[in-house]
Amino acid sequence: MTLKLITTWIFGGILITAAAWILGHIEQTVGVSPLSYGFVFFVGFVLILIGGLAWISVATATAKH
């Protein structure tokens, strides 16, 4: 594995960890608008998608070597 693949793999893990932390801590309480709650949920979902895409790209690149 090259340094670029390892960096991409770690970056994907950091994104998925951050998304799990964000999604695990959102609460719709007093003072939180439905729009901001939905936006944070969407941001967490997008971070999971980008992290998964990074892991998939590492897996396909590793399989080609």
C-alpha cells in the first residue's frame, strides 16, 4: 500500500467517526429548529457517504495491485 492509499483510508475513518459522533449527539430540544436539526442530520449522512466512498476507493485500488 502506498502512502496515498493509507492516508485516504485514515481520512475515511476520521469522516465516519466524526459523522457517528455528530449523529449520536443531535437532539431536538428547546431552541433547536427543525431546519437546523435536519441540516445536521444531512451533514452527518453526507460525511458517512464520503467516508464510505474513500474506503471503497482504497479497496478497489488495493485489489488492482
